[in-house]
Amino acid sequence: MGCESEKETPHKPQPAVPRDAAAADALAASVVVDAALPRKVFVTGAGRCGECHDKMYDEWEVSAHAHAVSSPLYKAALVSAKDPTCDRCHSPLADAAPRDGVASEGVTCDVCHTLREPTPGVDGGGFRLAIDDMVKFGPRCDLKDHYFHRMGCSPEHKEAPICGSCHWWEPKGLPVFTEFADWRAGPAAKTPCQDCHMPKERAALATGSPVRTGVPHHGLLGLASDLRTRALGLEVAVRDDHGAVEAAVTIANTNAGHAVPAGLPEHRIIVRARVRDAAGAELALETRSLGRLLVDASGQEVPFWRATKVGADTRIQAGTAWHETFVFHPPAAGTVEVEVLYRGVSDAIAKQLGVSEIEEHAMTSARVRFGVPTATGRAQLPKTLTVKPPAPGKRPAR
Ligand code: HEC
Ligand code: HEC
Ligand code: HEC
Ligand code: HEC
Ligand code: HEC
């Protein structure tokens, strides 16, 4: 198949793997046979897939899926939880392949491209991995088999359940991962996860194959990894209330198909509202932290595997908005600044797990200037600033 398609894109380099009868031996070498299993298991490390699918490999390699076993936060969590059932979603190949090999790649190519019969469920759902044959399932049904693997036709790869079979889990009634359930009940239920998380480009599926349209990005956070900056709209209405500066902040979940923050219950949206004087010095700061607080029987915030109930849920549901009015008493002219940030884990849980490096990303922000107080109020007020989320970003030059 590779040979035929090369004619259409002669400028493409040759694949770095053999393409003749010897290829069959190369394939045999990549087949893992686990003595504990009664059958041959056909799984391959992502690096091997990447020899032909370099685009997908480069995008996946820096994604969270590639670090589902190795992220410092997960490693700390596993030490604390001591629960073998975590493997089901974080290392689905753990029972089939060496733990220090392909299984350590977490949610790797051969998890999603052998994944069949995804059945999302409140209890974590399930799926089957078709690893007893060298067939790779993908969304196209008109590709010719290749010597390295045969092509499996799976329109399901364009549908949400393939994601939902890991992205929904409410063990013992405790909502841990809810993005699939949120999405299904929300205003974007007709838009599959892939439409937002795997935007399409024109590209060759494999080295030497023709350029095709509709090739999905595997970073899962947009073409320029900027999905988080496109989730929320922000409105800051500032007015003078008898000399005090009143800032009414509205944060709208306009573009995520589910509650924000999504994912791990310990994720946080941090809202910082501050006033600076004209020279930029900070005069006042107010901070709010939005997300879910899972608590134990005594009401203390604990990681989800120790929690028994939801103490509070201040996530912004899809299509809804969060409001709060902050009142400041600045003596002179200055600016009101509102920053909205994503934080990878709450401070309390980071401390309990001993994790010190916490991921933080800007999501959106706004600045409103005001002047010195006058007899009728502050100069330049009232003022409303609306920050719309930017349109989908372009892929950065590679
Ligand atoms: C020796 C080269 C080579 C290797 C290695 C390789 N592939 Fe492929 N793969 C191809 C070619 C060629 C195509 C078809 C491309 C085309 O026709 O545009 C393809 C297509 C696919 C498709 C699309 C299937 C569909 O029906 O939509 C998937 C999914 C896929 N490969 C996954 C994998 C995975 C996972 C691995 C590693 C286990 C892998 N491939 C390793 C060459 C390779
Ligand atoms: C086999 C289970 C599994 C499947 C299938 C799966 N995911 Fe994930 N996903 C995970 C795990 C586990 C993580 C967390 C990895 C980590 O950070 O440790 C994750 C993380 C993510 C993230 C977070 C990205 C980031 O950078 O923080 C997004 C977005 C995501 N998945 C979307 C999807 C979408 C969309 C699909 C369907 C196309 C999907 N996932 C399919 C298990 C899965
Ligand atoms: C989290 C699950 C997941 C992982 C991990 C993953 N893929 Fe995919 N892949 C998908 C889905 C879903 C699609 C189809 C999305 C769509 O078309 O909307 C896809 C599509 C593809 C296609 C076909 C593209 C096309 O346009 O037909 C290839 C080839 C592919 N992936 C290769 C890889 C390789 C190589 C890796 C590892 C480096 C990998 N994938 C890792 C879920 C995954
Ligand atoms: C309408 C577009 C859209 C749809 C549909 C959508 N998402 Fe998202 N998703 C987003 C945006 C925007 C963000 C960034 C905001 C955030 O991080 O909470 C996001 C974030 C995420 C995260 C990252 C959480 C984190 O912060 O690490 C996960 C996981 C996720 N989505 C999974 C899914 C799954 C699974 C589906 C389908 C059941 C889905 N999403 C459907 C837009 C969408
Ligand atoms: C039903 C599937 C499923 C099971 C079972 C599961 N997880 Fe996850 N886990 C996910 C998904 C999906 C994500 C990604 C959501 C997101 O973006 O945070 C995730 C993310 C995480 C993260 C955040 C990782 C990071 O690097 O940000 C931690 C920590 C975590 N899980 C711990 C665990 C532990 C500990 C267990 C076992 C007690 C477990 N998980 C069991 C699906 C699962």
C-alpha cells in the first residue's frame, strides 16, 4: 500500500522500515508473547507506530495520554491509593504486555486503535482490546491493508463513546470523572468529543501515503494546544459605588461541551481580581477557586480515592456562567485586573500527595482602567469589558 501511494506524493521520504518479505520477520519481533496468556498478543510500542505515523506520534508523545502512567501526579496518586483497578484506564495493556514496556506508555496507540465495543457507564464502563490480531482500527473504511498491519473499519472512532469508556467513572456513587455524562446531558451533546479535541488537518496518514483531508490532531487540546484558552468568555463590568470600585465578574462556559474544570476532581479554575495603582503596584487582591471538593466523613478535602461525598461543586456547567461582584476601595486612579487560570491540582491535595510542581495555564483575562474620584463618581466609569474566547488557533510552525 505504501508503494502505491508514494507515486501520489513523490516528495515524501521513504519509511524507515523494510517493505518486503523480511518485514514479516520484523513484525514477528514486535509481537509480545506473554507466558501467562494462552494466546499471542499483537501489541507494539508507540515508537514503532511512529516510524510511519510520525505526525500522530509527535502530537501524542507530548499529550497527557502518553503520560497516563508516568505523570508525577499519577505516580504519587498510585502510591497513595494502592489500587490495582487504576490500570483499567491508565495502563489498559498492563495485563497483556510487559509493565516496563508498552504498558508503561499508558494510553498508547495500541490501546485506542485496538479498542472495540466501548460502553461508557457510571461504574467506569468498559471496552475490549482486539490485540489477538494485527488489525489497527481507525475511522476510514476504504484503506488498503498494509504489510505491517491490516486496516480495521471503525466509524465508532469518530463518536464519543470511545472517549467515554474511560472518561466517566462514579465509583460507589461518587462522581470522579464526569465529562462524558456532562457532555451527554449538555448543550453540545450532538458534537462528538473528537470535533473539539481532535481537530482535523490536511496531512499524510503515514509516511509515503497521499495527503488526505480530515486527519485528526492527537494532542487532544487543539491544533496549537490552546483549547483551554478558548473555553471561557469573560465579562468585567466596573462602576463607581459612592467612591468604591465595584467589579462585577461573569465567567461563561461557552465553548467546553462539559463542566469546567473537567477531568480530575482536584482540578481548579483560579479567579484573581486585583486592583493596581497607576504605577502598577498591587493595592488589593481577591482569589476564588472553582472546582469540586471531595471530602471524607469528617468533611476534610481528600483525594478522590479516600473521599466519601462531594463537599462542594462550583464548576461552571456547559452553557452556564459564574458571577461574583468584588468591591475595592482604591484611593486614586488605577486598573482592575481579572485573571482566570487553570490549575492542575488543588493546594490541599498537592500538599497531601507531596506534589510540588503544579501545572498552571492562563485561560482568559481583562483589564479595566479607572480615573481619580470626582464629585459625581470616578472618572472613566462605568465601563464593561467583554472578552470573547479566541477562534480556534492555527497549528504552530513545526
Ligand atoms: C510500516 C509502516 C506502518 C507502521 C509501522 C504502522 N502503520 Fe498504521 N498505517 C500505515 C499505512 C501505510 C496506513 C494507510 C495510510 C493511507 O492509506 O493513507 C496506515 C493506517 C493506519 C490507521 C488508519 C486505519 C483506518 O482504517 O482508518 C491506523 C489507525 C493506524 N495505521 C494505526 C497504527 C498503529 C496503532 C501502529 C502501531 C501499532 C501503526 N499503525 C503502525 C503504515 C504503518
Ligand atoms: C483507555 C482510556 C482512555 C481513552 C479511551 C481516552 N482517554 Fe483521555 N485520558 C485518559 C487518562 C487516563 C488521562 C489522564 C492522563 C494523565 O494525565 O495522567 C486522559 C486525559 C485526557 C485529556 C486531558 C489532556 C490534558 O492535557 O490534560 C483529554 C482532553 C482527553 N483525555 C480526551 C480524550 C478524548 C477526546 C478521547 C476520545 C477520543 C479520550 N480522551 C480517550 C484515558 C483515556
Ligand atoms: C486516546 C485514544 C487515541 C490514542 C492514544 C491514539 N489515537 Fe489515533 N486516533 C484516535 C481516534 C479517536 C481517531 C479518529 C478521530 C477522528 O477521525 O475524529 C484516530 C485516528 C488515527 C489515525 C487515522 C487518521 C485518519 O485521518 O484516518 C491514525 C493513522 C492514528 N490515529 C494513529 C495513531 C498513532 C500512531 C498513535 C500513537 C502515536 C495514536 N493514533 C494514538 C484515537 C487515539
Ligand atoms: C464543544 C467542544 C467540546 C466538546 C464537545 C468536548 N470538550 Fe472536552 N474540553 C473542551 C474545552 C474548551 C476544554 C478546556 C477547558 C477545561 O480544561 O476544562 C476541554 C477540556 C477537557 C478535558 C481536560 C480536563 C483538564 O483540564 O485536564 C477533558 C478530559 C475533556 N475535555 C474530555 C472530553 C470528553 C471525554 C468529551 C466527550 C464526551 C469532551 N471533552 C467533549 C471542549 C469540548
Ligand atoms: C474509568 C477510568 C479511570 C479509572 C478506573 C481511573 N482513572 Fe484516573 N483518570 C482517568 C481519566 C479519564 C483521567 C483524565 C481526566 C483529566 O483530564 O484529569 C484521569 C486522570 C487521573 C489523574 C490526573 C493525572 C494528571 O497527571 O493530571 C490522577 C492523579 C488519577 N487519574 C488517579 C487515578 C487513581 C489513583 C486511580 C485508581 C484509584 C484512577 N485514577 C483510576 C480515568 C480513570
